[in-house]
Amino acid sequence: MCEHEIIGDYYRGCKHFHGRYYTGEKTDCGLQTCKTSAAHIHPPTINCRCQAIPTEKRRVQNMYQTKHPDCQ
């Protein structure tokens, strides 16, 4: 599973992470069956059924002691 770095806010009151933007930084998993990996076996022009299985590498920019507005 490839990891895509996302920057966001963390709300300690409800343990909610609200992602703001992706940085473009990616850690490649190296799997041939992962669509987002550089080792993907199909060329980008072919419609394949391989799954894109990205995970988020979360980085906290702001930490709030309250609950997220959606959780109040």
C-alpha cells in the first residue's frame, strides 16, 4: 500500500483528523498490483482492474483541544 502524505488538523476532543491538503509526497509500496505504485505492471494507457490502495500518512499542522464542528 502506497502512503500519501496529508497535512491537517487534529481535534483532541473527539480524536478527529481533518485533512486539509496532500503534499504530493508519496512512499511507494513497490507492489505490481497497486495502481499508484511505480512498479505497477500495466501501462497507464490500459484500463486495468488493479486496486489503488493508498493510505494516508497524516501530519498534524494544528492541534485543537475541542471537538470538530461535525462532532459537536
